[in-house]
Amino acid sequence: MRVFCSSFPVSADLSEYGEALPPREDRPQELARLLAHPAIWRAGRAARMPVWPSGFPALDKGLPGGGWPQAGLIEVLPSRLGVGELSLLMPALAAVTRRPGARWCAWVAPVLQPFAPALEACGVVLDRLLIVQAHRSGVRPLSLWAFEQTLGCGACDIAFAWAREPRPRQIRRLHLAAQRGSTLGVLFRSRREAGEASQALLRVAVEPLEGGVRVTLLKSRGGARGPIELKWAAQGKCVEQA
Amino acid sequence: MRAQKSADLFAPDAPQRTAQAVPLAPVPPHRSAAPAAAPPARCAELWLGVRVLADAEQPHAAQKILPALRRLATLAQRLTPRVALAPPDGLLLEVKGSLHLFGGADGLRGEMDAACAHCGLRGTLALAPTPLAALSAARAGRPLVVLDSAQLIGRLSPLPLTALRWPPGLLDRLACIGVRTIGQALRLPRAGFAHRFGAAQLKDLDRLTGHASDPRERFEGRMRFRRRRELSFELASRTALLGELGPLLGELERFLAARQCGVLTLECRLWHRGRPPSRTVLRLAAPLADAARLAQLLGERLGTLSLPAPVHACELRSGLPVPRGLSSGELWQPGEHGGSAAAGSLELIERLRARLGSEAVHGLACVQDHRPEAAWGATEPGACPGEGSGACRGVASRPLWLLPSPRRLTERGRLPRYRGGLRLASEPERIETGGWDGAEVARDYYIGLDTHGRRLWLFRERNPPHHWYLHGVFG
């Protein structure tokens, strides 16, 4: 049996349990109880973790845990900027900002100006948005610094960031910061960087379709394989939440 | 009831009765032994008089005594709001209300002694129901503690008259008739006393015993904090500079703690030799008084500052102190078990602003305007009216991304091109408004699909030359 342990601060060394194991007939239950720990992911099954529903039932079925993870870094790799990667995340963003006691939802170094009327039309509560124009100074590490601060401080529910060619070490730092602050970090990267190693929990490629997007999970903990096709709701771009 | 009777004798409307050589005040036998347990104060007011002496060990101590006294008065505002200066060497505090908060008379004297030591002064303290009595006892070097107004005159009587700081010639004349203590002066007939030694002196005696009011001007400290520090040698390292700013920040923290306030703006000036000073201004989202967090934010600020030359002095100037809402700490971390993120969220904004500039971090709000470029605004984060403002409800589909300014597109055959041909995928939406403020627009908006499958927001000008522009991306 292969057991993978994610970087939660728990001791999951099974060999230590050799002495203390109960009598043989109780072992399956004990083992099941141990393996029920959320920090343990058995390859071949979808990982269990606290998630935000994505707002697309078809996507929820494919994502491990049934939605976007609540703590950790994910990468979204659109084929071009603006093919629908932002609309893909809008239902989750709207639901999170509408929650009572919601924390900030930060946009770090957005490439263009986020348009408030469209966001409000998607159901996003603008009150919870925080726009950080970090690329203004033209220094790239500053936007990653701002992203790490945003992820690690524990004051944000979701943080979006746009970065060009982040290094694997930086991504690992960002992921650890996101887990520390229990924040969903979404890093938008170019599709061309899909071949690079990354510590992110989830890597999602996004391609445009007529009236929707095609989503492929490049990396996930037991998520669906193959493309998932999503259609925007008829009226606008965003699916209305129930 | 003897004290009550003496009060009648001292009433200003009864001088004619004193002509018959009635003693000014009956003097009860002096009690030297202090009561074992501190009794509650039985008087309307209780004043703590402080007479300060400069520490002889410090150079030029005598010249610095008045600034030191003002510093002491500022520190003393922590103990009571009613602090009065009594130049050249005295300080008065009304402490009736704060006596029980600081552990009685002894605790209060301990606090005040520590404050004196902090200012480099040695103080003599006395507690009495009237300000002049407390001050005179302190000036006579007697650490009296009188908590009952009935005992006041008896305890004051043995004090020498020199404690009242009357003119020396007058004191000599009083000494000639054998009057050397306050008690002896109080026994003299009022009318004769006023006639021979002056009405002002009689008034002083009335104030001393509490039979005349003695209003004291309340001490007001500086409103803003401003302190400069000369460095012992020139520094160019930012880390070392931050270390040198530490004591100033500590002083700022105490300054603000005494007022229960925080600062919203803090200016730091760094002085160079032969050049204008570098200055940087820290703007905060909420009133802050914590030296450690201010140091952290200032460190971020200094990191972005380019210093033209080494620094030989630094200065901190605060904005107006703002009352600070004191809140309890959170048991839970933000995000777990419903722990709120209120404190952490402001900290995040301040840290980002310290490094990136205050305009780099903002919130979004809708503005009721049909022109897309005027339909949104940057606000203070969290200041946008919440859900239900409805400013943008009912609009047709709008893109999630807006270009900072419309971008002119090339055309072929009256159709726009953007890195390849564009296909128009919607009916036009006309926006024609803004004639009243000089920014009039007359445009037909379309949704266009480019060769990569992106949905773009385009418009064509209604007026000649009918150019095409790209204004948004649906994302």
C-alpha cells in the first residue's frame, strides 16, 4: 500500500504503530480510522480536503475533494490571457465573498484593470476585494513578495496573482505560505510553462470553447483525467449560485 | 465639629469677628504616628504635590529642569487627567479619583518616584487636600500624607513659613514678631494680618487651608509627537538606522499610551550633511501605537528609500493622535473556528502599503455612470457599500477586464483586426452620454471573437472617422 503524506504538521509514520497495534481482528477498523486523517492521501483515490465549490457540477466531480482547495496554491494555465480562466473562478469567488465573516479576496498584480460592474454582476461583493498593484514599480519579485504576504498573513480567503516565469522554489514558498494562512492562492501562468516542475496542489489548463472552456487537470491528487468541458450559463458568463 | 466651626471663622464674610483676637484656626495636638492601614480619603479633592530637584550628577542639570518638569508632567498624565505645573520646581496632581487605581497613597508615590527617576529628577512628594498645602509640604521637604481635611491644619502647623515662598523681607518681619511656622501665622488675627503683611498673603493662607478656592491651570502636553535624535556617528545602513530609530519609537509609544491614542501618519526625516533631509511618510489604515509594528512598517519604508548620503540625525514627527479603539485579542487564529480577520487584515494592508506605496492597495466600487471608464472607482479597502448597492444591476454583459485606456485597432474592409481577424458576435450596444462634463462618448459596443477564441469588448466611434477600439477582455 502506498501512502502519501502531504505537508501537514502531523506525524503519520506508520512504522511507529507496529508495537501498539491492537489485536489482529481489530486492525482493519484501526487502520481505517488512521487513514481517515485528512492529511493522508492514498494514491488512487481523490484526496480529501476542505474545498470551496467551484460552481460547476461537472468540474466539482472531477476535482479532488469536490472543489477548489481552501488552503494551498493552485495554478491556472490558460492558453492565452482572457480565454475564460477568470470566469472559471468567478462563481467560487462570488460564493466566498458572500459568506458572512468573509476575509479579503486579493488580486495581486492584475494584468489589466478588474472591472467592478462586471464583478458585481457576477455576484461578487466588492467590499471584500483588495487590489494590489504590485507591478507598478516594474520589479517582478515585488509582486511575488506581495503575493506571499497576502497568502501567509491569514487575512485572505482567496488571492489571485499573475506572475511571469516564477521559479519552482518560489512556488514552493508560496504554497507553504498559503497553507500557513489557510488561503486559496491562484497563480495564473502561461500555458507554455506547463512542463516545469511545480509544488502546487493543482494545475489546471484552460482552453477556450464556443460558449465555455475546456479544463484539463495537469496535476491533481486523484482528480479526473482527461478534459472537462464547461459551458457558461446562457445569460452571462457566470453560473448563478443557488 | 471643631473643623466646621473654624471653617465659619475663615469664611471671607466674617473678618469682623477675627478682630477680637480669635485664633485663625484651632490647632489640635499634632499626631506623629501615621495610621496603620490607609484610610479612605475624606476630602473633596486630594492633591499630590511634587517638588523636583535636578540630579546633581548630570551636567547642566539646573538649566534642564523646566524641560524635565514638562516631561514629568506628560508622564504624570498617565496617573490623572488633572495635572498642573507650579514653576519653577513644582508639579501638582489631583489624585482623589485615581488613588484606588494605583494601590493607595504608597502605590501612587511609587509610580511618581519612578517617573521622576525616568526624567532624571529627584522628587519630594506630599499628599494633601489642597494644592498649596501639598506643594508647601513638598517644598519644605516633608513627605506628608494628609487624607482627611479635618487633619490638614494640624499637620501643616509645624511647617516653616519659608515653604510658602513669600518675599524674604516679609518673612523677616514675621520672624521679628516670633512667627516662623505656618501654625503660628494661622493664629494671628485676620484683619491685622491683612493690614500688616498684605491681603495676598492672607489669601495664600486661605488657599492653604482650603477656605478659598485655588484653581490651577491644567497642563496640556504637546499635541503632536516630535523628537530628533543625533547619531553618535554617520550611518548609511538601513538596518542600523532602524535600530537607532528604536528609542524614538519607544518614546512615541509611551507618548501615545499616555493619551490612549494612535497615529495615522508618521513622518521620518533623515538628515544628511550638506544636503536636504530625506523624508518618508507612513500612512496607516487604522490608529496604531505599537512600537514593534511601527518599526516593521518603517523598515519596509526605509527599504524603498534611496539615501543620497550617510545620515547624521533622525527625527520622527507624528500626525495628530487619534483616539484608538482598544479591543481584546482573538482566541482563535483568523480563519479557524470563525476567528475574524479584522486585525490581521489591516496589518496586511499597512505592510503592503509601506512597501508599495499607499495608492497601490485599494478596493473597488461601482459608480453609476454609463461610460465604462467612469463606471468604477478605487476606494479605501472595505469602504465600498456592501451587497445591495445595486449600482451596476441590470447592465448588459460587461467584461471582467478593462483596458486602462481604449486601444486603437487596425481595420480591413471596415472590420477591426487584432492579431488576426475579429468576428463580431453580438448586436451593438450604444453608449452615448457625458455631454455635461466634457468627456462625451458616442460609441457602439460589440462583443468580438478573436482567432484564439477570446471574447473581446470592442467599440466603434459614432462620429467620423469611425475608428475601432478595443476596450475590454471578457476573461
